[in-house]
Amino acid sequence: MSELQNYNKAVEAIKTAILQSQFDAARTVNEKQLRLYYGIGKYISLNSRNGFWGKGAIDLISRQLDKELPGLRGFTSRNLRYMRTFYEEWKMLDLVEQSEKIINNVSDNLELTNSKSEKNEIEPIWNLQIPNLHDFPIDAFLHIGFTHHKVILGKIKDFEERLFYVRRCADEHFTVEALKRSIAADDYHHQGALPNNFVQTLPAGQQALKAIGVFKDEYLLDYINVEELDVRDSADVDEKVVENAIIHNIKNFILTFGKDFAFIRNQYHLDAFGEDQYIDLLFFNRELNCLVAVELKRGKFKTSYLGQLQGYLSVLDGYERKAHENPAIGIILCKDMNKSFVDYVIRDYAKPMGVATYKTSKDMSEELRKALPDIEDLKKLLDTEEDILF
């Protein structure tokens, strides 16, 4: 090994150590911040809800903190109320509440007046303590930022649905805007709900379950604005127009489609037995370790689409699939479908396929439009990404 190679190896090792250290430090800081906010939220809740403090106490405390700790950020009266909500909405995590046993404290110098005691004895403000709750995603919970938590608590009321978005934020490293989009698109109720035959056609049961979890039954392609496309009438909008809009917004599409997708190309050419065929969109999914063929249809689902897609998958498996890869999966993306009908007819096909619908900007309700971030801001955010692999 040359001296230059030794230097390059050393640089790579040191760079990796630095980046890992920075990641670990950021994660630790975020976790400590959440624990602190939870503890402060509990303190405020116990005193304000039980009437120990008078009206306006939170505003007064915020102003006093600003005076005594100049430059302190994040402790406005609004944020203090958010901390109280953070504690109250996740109160089941409070180990002290459940067992009356205290393990850790934020600081020996940070104290809480116990108003229940006649002697006005003092107790510390404690960090969030985590009980052994079955299946609670505590790593994900502590991994995401406080602003993400505020969005989830503000928009979602169901406990299981909240956990879904907590996990998704952590797993897919969602920005706050990406989280808002996911909630607006109602991903919780669309996840894993598409009609499919994965259980019957994929050889490994675990692979089938993974595939069911990866795809949704409806995708929100809000960046496709039919009115702005160069067509005379919305009836002239065909699969090619929608395909081109997706290609021009491929980063958006992958963010919509989910993590671990790598785009290969559109109109992917298949040449077998002298027959030329073209797949609308071809992806590779790292988690599933397989090719994913997507066929776009502008109208309602037809059974003929399944036969066409099955032919593509046969050629992909026979001529394109690598030895270490799993069988290719096909997805039909159409404007409308009768889910019960699709569920029934798709069972008789031998290749793993699913059917989903999509909505464009024209199909969205006014309420949904308002819930989504400005598309220009989203484009600016996406332009900062270095590649299109998630």
C-alpha cells in the first residue's frame, strides 16, 4: 500500500469517527432536551392544573426566565404550555407517576415546591423516566425533535396513530414539513392497505409482510398540477403526461413513495423474444431487495392491466433480476378502483402485484391544500439534497 493510500485511509477513518461522533452528540442533546421538557411540563402541569399557581403564572415565569437567563431560547410562555401538553399527552410514560419511585434528576439545583406539604418541602424537577412499556418505540420517541412532537400531538389524537408517525419520523428522518405532508396525506390509514397478492406469490412470508408495509393504497401527487400542464383539456391528460410530471419531480415522487427507493429510469426497455416492451417507471427497493415496476393508468382500474404487468414482471425476473435479488414486484397506479373487486381478481395472478390510486393537485380538497406546505418551499428544500436515494 502506497503512502498516499495510507493517508487516504487515515482521512476516511478519522472522517467517519467525526461524523459518527457528531451524530451521536446531536442525538444525545435531543434526547436530553426532550427529557428536560417532559420534566418541566410535569412540573407546570402539577402546579397550574391543580390551582397552586394563579392566573398568568406561566407568562410571568417566562418573562422572569428571560430576565435571569438573557439569550435563553425556547422558553416562551407558548413553549412552556407546549411542554405541559407534551407531558400530559404522554403521561403514561411517567415512571414516577406509576411507581412513586424517583430515579434521576435534571439538576440538583433545579427545585420544585411541593405545594401539597404543609412544611413547603422542596423536591427536584425530574427527567422523563421510561417504564418498560410493551412495544413502545422509545428510541424513536427520543430521536425526533420537539417540534415534530408538537405537530403530532396537535394534529393526531389516536394513540396508535401517533406512534405510527413517531416511528416514521425516526425511520425516514422526516423534516417537519415532510411530517406535515405525511399527516395531510393520511398515510397512517393508507399504509399497507393496497389490494395485493403478496402473501400468495412471494416465497418468504417475511418478504410478503415487508412488501405489504412498504406500499400504500393511495398516493398524493400534489406537485402534479393538471391545470398548468400544456394540454387543451383535462380529458387529454394521459399516462404519458402524468409520467413526465413525475419524472420532472422525481425527488418528490420518491419522498411520496417511501424510503429505500432508488429510481432506475422511466420507459425502461424490455427486449425478450423479439418483443419490445416499456415499463413506465422502474425502481429498486433496498429493503425488499427487488425491482419495482410501476405502471401508470389515467382512468379506473381494469383487469387487463394485471395481465400486462404480469408479463413485464416475468421478463424482469427472467432477464433482468440478479441472482441475489428477490422476485420483482409490480404496482399499478391508477386514478380509481373498486378495492373489493381488485382484491378478488388479483388473487389468481402468479406474480406479486398491488394496485394503488393517486390524486393530483386538481383532486385535493381545499382543506387538504391548506394543510400542505407551499410547493415552492418544498422544491427549495428538495434541491438541497445530494441525490435521490432514500
